[in-house]
Amino acid sequence: MVREFPRYSSSVPEPRSWDQNYSNALQATVKAQTAGGNESKTGFNNVYPPELIKCRPAAGSHPLALYVGESPLKTPFTLVLLEILLVIVATRIVRFLLKLLRQPRIVSEIIGGIFIGPSILGRSKKFTSVVFPEHSQFIIRNIGIMGFMYFLFISGVKMDFAVVAKTKKKHIVIALVGVFIPLLMTEGVGFILRKSMVDKELAKVSTIGGIASSLALPLFPVIYPILKELNLLSSDIGRLALSIAVLSDGFGITALIVFEAALQGEGKPIAILWYTISLVLILAFTLGVIRKAMHKIIDHTPDGQYVDQAYVVGILLLVMVMGFFTDMFGVAIANGPFWLGLVIPDGPPLGSTLVDRSETMITEILMPFSFAVIGLSTDVEAMIMAGWQWMAPLFAMGITCYASKFIATFATSMFFQVPFRDGVVLSLVMCLKGQVELVLFIHWMDKRMVGIPGFTMLVLLITIVTAIATPLISILYDPTRPYMVHKRRTIQHTPTTDAELRIVLVIYDEDSTAGLINLLEVSNPTISSPFSIFAIRLIELVGRASPVFIDHQKEEDEADLKYAVSQTIHNALKLYQESKGDYVKLFNFTAIAPIRTMYQDICELALLKRATLMILPFHKECLDTLGGKLTEMVRRGIRNVNTNVLAHSPCSVAVLVDKGHLRHPLMAFRGHSDLHFVMLFLGGADAREALCLADRMVGNPKVLLTVIRFLSYNFEGDIEMEKKMDDGVVTWFWVKNERNDRVSYREVVVKKGAETVGAIQALDDHNCDVWIVGRKQGINPVLLEGLSNWSENQELGIIGDFLSSDDFDGTGSVLVVQQQILRGQEAGKGGITGGLNIC
């Protein structure tokens, strides 16, 4: 049934052919006029223009609709399910395709939304009428707005405004110049072109100020996810950019409040007063009541435990409550959830629990609807029909803002002597735009500050700029570049006397601590060759955005006690250091970072402390179960950390595979009994480094050492220079220890890899406590022929992987050593890496 009603319009702008939403501004008013008696006459005043209002029958549901000839898409629930499926699949497909072009997730999801909108698939009227009919689009839009609300809430939870107090003068100046210069330039261009603007809403002072402020601000919720995708959070540029973004968010909140106040005042001046009163009440409630409640929740949560599920559900419901009140008071719906997130303490236990329980649902389910809203509101054809005269002022403002921001940030970086390439990268990072700007664009369209053409241009502009800037950032900036050095930092090139051995000890959890301490003990620190140990405890970053690096020697860092969750580890290391006296110096550090960037903190610490050796626990560890059998504990994500450290370390690296029991860890000192070590020397730089480390260990009177050198039959496959260096180091070792009864040396000649494995198995008599082996550099390929196909753990090398596998019956732990890889030297090709320096 279709009925035609005239509509009443009161002082609304003339509808535009391209504005699909202009009818939202029209107000239908039916005036009833009563004339005598009980009869009433209905009259219509100011009729403009007549429109068709379709009264559709209520959609019913039939359990067998498909089989009785009815379309299942006529039922609202089935249609919503199809829309959910299409939105998520479309964004995932576009993200997969654009990942090859180094595009960030935000660009892929915007394009995915545009793909299903009126610009591409939506051009088909049949597609729109079937999949996105007018009566169902409000569901997508409401879920999409909820997605933006929860995204801003979780971004606020991750933010830490405490970093503002620690920012340096350089950060503050770059933030100020990078915000106010483009802000002033964009507003200047807007006012210059104001008279030529066809769109009178765009010509308003509040509109020009709103557009200028949103484009000028580098916002934390936008920059953080892109830096995370690029693995730059723990890099120098990443830390600098996040600090500037946090400062800019403070400016942004202030600018948004001023902008909303100016917008309210354009109607009635008294509205500014009511807006201010509402704002003060909301902020007072948020800071005075909600923040205290959050701290009470933390106080009621036991140490090391997650926050109770009831609190999590209550806080997530509070997000919608805050959105309701801020929207009701005209403060903008997205502000309330963001402010709520800011007052929740980041990190454990509350912040990390909220992020852990809700982030996947927000990013993977709700946010695709948010980008569907953007896509359904983006119409390229409408932008083209509007014409260049309509779009030129907005385009000029956007280009001016980006250009001035890049130049201002770059010039300020050069003033503070930031390296040229780093300055370019930082300027590009500051130009990134994303989710927050999209929310503001939608808000402006609701306020009728911009129409569909202007909205489309702004969306395309930020998408293109972000799509260009992100690949350039990944190409220009390599966070691992500083770690590869030219100077030798190896055990082989460090004297055994009158020289300090500087060691970075990497600790992932408490289970590996005892084995690492015992390894340090047998490495034989002495008064003539003391150890400086830099122990770094690594914790996965959850519930906050900015990585944290704590130096426990500095009193000011001890304030972060909520991250000092490993007092047991620090106490164990301190007891070991006290037992060794002047032989060992201990320095404790804690790094809270994403697993993907943990290796950057490790390598940077090794670089700054001029370490010679880095010791890593393997990502698997054997535990003693109640049944008396060994089972493996796998540390999630640690394998990638170790692999990246081996690839980028500025010093030599040793990977420890602890095959001891949990309660009786590696090399637990058993009264007066000795420890038997076996060093497998297969040649190459890594083997020479391993032999020099074994030589240090044999200085411990508890250690018995057997060195087995493997040679190829008739010297087949030998690299002459590597062979000479191997001979030099082995001869030096033998001359030094030929009268040492605790050292034995043998040579084994083999023709292929199978004979190498057979010889190793023949050596195992279950009395070996530790196997020491070089990883892979410079090994004669004949010794490993036929073994590479079954190797699973490349970070251990072929022989190290075999010794740690279930195929090998030995119960001894394994220490795999890799010598430092110098800058420009290709790892893994067996190049000449040693030099003739003797340990």
C-alpha cells in the first residue's frame, strides 16, 4: 500500500540533487484545526514538496520461506545476518589484497566500506534494494557508531597521559609547531577562499575551524595502530611520535570543546552557557566519581589476577551510558566513551583486562560496520556532480594542511638535530589520519556542516595521504639499522684476563631463571675477568599503548610498581650477585612491549651497554610431570623474538635449551660431583665462538670438558680460510689446556651428515650435562649433508635442533652459540667472519 502525503517544511535549505540525507532536515508537521463541534479539519501549511511515504506491511518470518517461494531476505533478522557477513568478508578480502602493498589496516577497511557503498557495488539499484534497502541501513549505521564509540573508549584506556610529565622540550616544541602552524595556515586559506565558497555552511567560521583543527591534529588513536602494524612502537621514532601524539590529543580535546561551543552559539548565545554547564557536570562526574570507582575496583582485585567479569561488563555498559549523556547534552557522542577510557588506569589489572576481553570484538566485529557506514555515505558520483567550484576550497584547505604539517614538523626536527631520514619519517607519521577524523566527518555531516560531496572528498583525501605515507615510512625507516655495528663484540675477541665480560641476560618468565643463573655460575666469573650482567625482564604489553622501559637502578622508575611483577626474579639474581661479591655486577631492567617489538628493546640494551654476549632462553622448556615423564612448555611468541634477536643482535648470542626438570634445573650443583660438558666443533665462526665460551667455562673446577672436532673425509668441502682460522683457534685451545686433566680432545672424520649424527649418538652416555655447539656460520656443508630437510627450529641450527629434539636420547641441556654478525655481512652463508684473534 502506497499513500502520498505532502510534507511541511520550516526554514530548511533548498534540497540538493546530490544530498541523499536532505530529507532528514525536513520536519513534517500536521496541524489540526478544530472548527466547532467535535469535527476536526486537518490543514497543511507551507507544503514543500510532496514526497512519497511508503507504508510497508510488517515483515513476517516464515520458517520455510525459501521452500514456499518467499525470499528469506524479506525478514529483518536474515537480512542483518547477510549484511554482517558481507561487511566483514569485504573488509577482510581488501585487507588481504592490499597487505602486499604495505597498506595499513585503516586504508583497507575504508576501501572495503567504499566497495559496498554507492560508489561501486551500490551503483547497482538491484544490489542496494536487496542487500542494503533503506529501511535496514539504520541498523548498520547504529552498529557502526557503536563501533566508533568502543574504539575510542579502548584507545583511551591504552593512553597514558603520565608520559606528558616525562616529555622533553624537543617533544613539546615539535608538537606545538606541528599543530599550530598547519592549523593557522589552513584557517588562513579557508578565510581567504570564504567569499568564493558556494556552500554557505562551509563558509561559516565554526566549519572552517573544525576542518582545520581535525586535519592539523596528529591523534594518538590513529597513529598507534599504524605504528603497531609497522613494528615501530619500541623504536626511537615510534616513541617520539607517540609522545607528540599524546600531547596533541590534549590540544585536540580542547579544540573540539571550543569548536562545539562555537557551533552551539551560532543558534542562540544562551546555548553556550548550557553547553558549558553540561560539559562541567560530565567532566566532574567522570573525574570525581568514575575514576575513584575504577581505583576501588583495582584495590579489590588480587595481585596478578584479572578483574572480575562483572566489573568488565559494567564498564562496557557504562560506555553506552556516557555516549548517551554526551550526545543528549550536545557534547558529541564520541567524547563520553573516550573520556571514560582516559580515566581508567592503563595497564594491569584493569586496563589490561578490558583490552584483553573486548579488543577482538571491537576491532573484528564492530569496526567493520563503522567502515560500512563510511562507505555507504561516500558517493564519488555525487562529488563529481557537485563540480570543482564546489570542491576547490575544501581541497585547497586539505592540501595546505598536509603540506604545512609536513614542512613544520620536518623543520622543527632539523632544528633539534634529528637525523634527516628520521625527520622525514616523523613528518610522514604526523600526517597519518584515520578513525577519529572519520568520526568527526560523520559528526559534521549530522550537523549539516558538510554534505555528501564534501564528506566524500575528505574521506578520499585522508585515505590517499595515509596510503602514500605508510609504505614510505616502512621503506625509509628500518628500526634495526643501528643494531648492526662494525666493531667486534665477541667472546673470541675479548681477552680472558684483565677484561670485563658484559652479558645481557634475557628473562621471559620465572621458570627459566634458575637455569640461566646456573649457566652464569659455570661461565666462571673471576676477579681478573668479572661479569657485568644486564638482566632484562620482558613482559607483553597489554592494556596500554606506549611501551615502557624501566631501569631499576633509578629511583624515579620505581614508581611503576604495577609493572614490577617479577620481584622473585630480581631477588634471585640479587642473591646470586651477592654470593659472587666483586666478581659480578648486576643491573636489572624491565621492558613492557608488544611481542613483535621485544627484540628491539633487547638489541638496544645490548648496543648501549656494549655487551659481548647475549643469553636467550629457548621458546620451549621441559617440565617434570607427576608421571615422571618430560613434557614441553611452549612460550607463546618467544620464537619470533629469538629469531629476530639472532638476525639483528649487535653482539654474540647464546640460546639455552634447558632440558632439566623444573624443580631441579640445569646443572643444579650436586654436592662435590663434577659437571660434564661436550663441545661439538664443526668449524666456522660460530664454532670458534662456542669453543672460546667453553674455554672460559673450563676455568671452573667443577667442569669437565670434552671437545669433539668433526672433519670431512679428504677435507672435501672445506673453505681454505675458514679451515686456517679453525686450526688456529683449536691449536690455541689445545696448547692452553694440554696439561689440564679435566679437558679432553678428539677428532672424528665423516663423509656425510648421517655419519655426523651417528657419531654424536655414539658419544651420548647420558652423563653429559650440557652440549655446546655453534649455530651455523661457516660449517662445512659436507658435515650436514642430508640433514637440513628435517630441521624444525632454524634458530638452533641443524645440529642444535637435533640435540634438543625428541629423536636424540640425551637428557643434557643444549647451548647454541652464534658469533656477532657485522654490519653488511650476510648471515647464514658461511662467510669468513672470525679473524685470527685468539680468546
